[in-house]
Amino acid sequence: MKAKIIRCIIAVLALPVIIWASFVFAANPYNISYTGGAVLGSANVTENASLVNSLVPLVKAYNQVKVTTSGSKWKNAYLKIGDSCRPFHYVLITRNSNIASSDNLSFTLTDKENKYSIETKITQTIFDGTTDNTYPVGVTEEDGELYAGYGWIYSNNTCTNALDFNGLGPWNGDKVFVQLNTKIHKKGQTAIFKSNEQYFGITDIDNGQSFKVLNSDNRFAKSNLFAKSISDLQPNNNSLRNMFVSSSNGNYIYSQITYQNGETSTVSSPGKSNIYLKLNDGGTAQNSGLDIIYGFAYGAGSGIEYYTKQYTVNYNSDSHGSMGNNLKNETVFSGDKPTGSTSVPNAHYHFT
């Protein structure tokens, strides 16, 4: 997310330094632990600036993203991020009340160009902790980001009437994991939009977040993870790091977080720590949807973003005819088809 609360002061007695991973509660089924692993970098991500620079989003964040929800448990409010007060659609989870696939909770993201849509189903949430807290999980309008445990939620569109929700943080060790199945569609089509040059963005990695892909044929690996710059994957504000863990049941990424004397410290690299996961052509992610886990050890937000390459198609005619609709060129996403131009032959010629 583009704006985050990095530090949170809690009025408690002075405590020793606590690494958040030292809190051990009920095991989550994803085997994501905020401990161990290697620094997220050249050992597990491929640097390719030219590739990343060539990618364009199919649904553009901060391009008046609209959210359409489906399911009976959704509630509506507003979420404050910096000076922005954005519509927020959310559900509430507790230790004893999680979301299951049978709840049929989903949301769809479209932008003002309305050419593509991202269809996302919440297949499961996991509350990993022992408190009786209630945490909101939801998605914002305008940027279409998924949030969990973010406490700045309001009932009115000026964000002045606060709702009483718990903020997720390491002071009690609670974690929230949200499992999504997400797909991309072209407008008016129910089939998944496919391309041999399609990527999913794991963007703005920091602030106690974690990520794991469950598709066995598209798990995180250096061969399918790309970054514009390896140096952008780590912050320079403190010694905390974004980490990569190799696991037999799927590799995952997490962002370190510490708690000392009532103060939370996190990795902070807003807008820079971005990697792009190539979705295998013909794989399950493009046939039945990407199954991905978003983990939260602190109140934060994460983008849900599809990218592809874009090409320019140029139309030309020789001296014996002209382009009938004056279409000289058009841009086309990889996997899509050009609209095409028309040709008008001169007198005494015909077009073949």
C-alpha cells in the first residue's frame, strides 16, 4: 500500500525486544512462520528491468477502481489512508468465526477504462492467535487493495466517526491469513483472459506482510519471480528485512517485524519493493485461477494486480489504396486481438 502506519506506541511497561515470530499459537494450515529463511534478493528473485518496464496493468490501481461485492456478510464503511477517505467493503473475523469457501464471498475490481475485471473469491480466512479480538478484512475502492487488521475505519465519508475495531499488531501475536482465488477477465467474457506473457504483482512488500502461492505448478521460485532492481527489495530505514523461505510445501515471502518497549518497528519500503510472478502458460493459475495467501502480522494493505506486455500494431498501405477508417495504429495487450483496420483500394485496383 502507498501509505502505512509504521510505528504504533502502546502504553505499557518497558519490555525487552521481542521478535514477532517468537509468539507461537495455533498452527496455521499454510505453514507460514515469520522466522528464518534468506534475504529476499538475487538468490531467489531475477533482476530484469527491461521486462518489468515493459509490463502494464490490466486493471489500473488509482484509476478509479470500483468494487462490486457478492455475498451476505459484506459491510460498508470508509477507510482512512493519509488524507484520503476511501469506501471500504469488509467482513469481520474472530478466532471462532472465520470465512469459509461456502460463505461465497467475492469481489470484482474494474477501473474507469472498464476493459478488464479481476474476479476474486475469499476461499478462507485464518485467525492465528489466542485473543478474542475482532479484525476487519476487506477491499478499498479507488486502489482495489486488500486490507486486514487496519484500525482506521469510519462510518462516514469524511472519516470523522470512527468505528471500534481492533488494529492487528505484534503486541499480542495475532496473525490473519486470507486465502484468495483470483482470475482476470476481458469485459463481457466469462472465460479467464490468458496470455503467455501474463504476470501477477506481489507489490509493496513490507509492514509485516507475507505471501504464498498454493498452485503447485506456479510456486515462488527465482525462475518465475522478477524485479526491476534487487536493491529495491530491501529498505534502508533499519536492519529489518524482507525474507524468502524455501519450503517443501511451497516457498513464501514475509516481512520482518519487531516489538520493543511498546513500540512496533517494521520494514518500510512504500512503492518500491515489488516483484512480478510469471503465470505459467497453460498452468492452473490461468485455467482455474491463482490461489494465493496474503498474511498480515500488522494492519496493512496489498494490491491485487495483473500485468502483461503491450504491443503497438501499425497499419500501412501502399500507393494504390488507403486505410479506410484512418486507423494508423493501435495498442494491444499480449493475449488479446487487434481491432483491425479497413483498406480502400484506388480506382482500377482491388484489395486482396
